[in-house]
Amino acid sequence: MREIGGGVWDDTGKLEFLEGFVVDISDRKVVEDLNSQLLLDLKAANEELSAQKREIELAKLQSDHSANHDALTDLPNRRAFHDELKSVVARCGATGEAAGLLFIDLDRFKQVNDTLGHEAGDALLQRVSKNLRSILRSDDFVARLGGDEFAFLFSGEPDLARQKAVRVAERILERLQIKIPAPDSAIQIGCTVGIAMYPVDAADSDALVALADRLMYIGKRNGRNRLVTARELTSQEQSGSRQPIRKTA
């Protein structure tokens, strides 16, 4: 019910009586209650839709992350590496910068797996990944390509890029000197690094990958635990020498 009323006063201001009326608003109340319930239902539906949207976005992010990252080390995987490499090479082609690519392969990783088992090998890969991350600057990129192979990618001023590539490779060689305890004797882990530069060593991303990979395998054949650059490869090929190109202490 709705009540409407008021007092009636005489000329002297004295209240004479009250007057008013009462209205039955049952139908209106039903409509108001329905509207209130509809608003509550709509709010709840919107909150549920927002929650579902957040879940979908999170699932998409997780799916994208899984598609582009290695499950063991959480480093970007081969797919993400090739996407990043194409992007960096395209940008450097437009800006005139140089791109440096380091192919990294662990030395004696198979010995760890064969001697201590794959769990020890996985733990080593995680440790290697952590050490590689510690070298990264904000604009650098490191990925696990598969097995015990990794790639380190960066860009910079052409005049300084090769020197930086060598410095980074030397730091990697140092950081990945890891001694793994074993029953008979400790296994000394190291790595071999092939260094290729765009555009001076290779004209595109595919050629850059092929060259860095080739240089890394040349380092393996020459005794492991070393870095190899395209310049040193050219010098070596011209001299006909098969001596180790560069080796850490």
C-alpha cells in the first residue's frame, strides 16, 4: 500500500484534522520486485561472463606460452626462436643494425645422461638455462632449440656487434663450465659456440642459422669447449689449417 496525507490547519495555525488517501500498489510492487530481480540476475550474469572471459584469456595465454616455450626449461622454443629471428633480421635490415646469432651445444651432455640418467640430464639443462638467462640483457633473446642445443640472439651497432658476440660467447663458455659429480669421477660440462653475424656473414635468417650451426659443429670437430666465428673460419680455410679455432682455458 501507499499512503499520502497531511494536516489541515486553521487561520491561527491550529491543526484541525488530518486528511489523505491510501492506494493499493500491489501490481506496481510486483513489477518493481521483478525489475529488481532482473537487475540482480543481469549483474550475476555479467559477473559470470567476465569470469569466463578472464578464464578464456588466461587459457589462451597459457596455450600461447606452451606453444612457444620449452616445457622443461621454460625458455622460448625452436618455433619462438625462428619467429624472433625473422623479426630481428627484418628490423636490422630496415635500421642498418647488425644481428648476432650464437649457436650453443653442450659438451659431454650424453655422458651425463648415460652415466647418471635422464633426470640428471634434465636438471643440468635447467641449470644451463638459468645460467644463460643470467647473461641476458633486456633486448637479448635466448632459446632452447631442442636436446642440448641453445641459441642466443641479439642486435646492436654494426661496428661493435661482432666484438659483443665474442664477449657474450666467452661469458657463456665461462658460465657453462659445470662439474657434475659422478660415481667414478666428476663429469666436466662445457659448451661449443658458433657465432654468425647478419648481414656481414649471412644475407638472411636462414643463411644465418645454417652458418652458426655449421660453425658450432666445426668447433665440435676441433676439440669442443670453444667458440668459432665466420672470420676465423675463413682464415682457417684459407690457410688449410685444422687446428682448434679458439678455446677457453
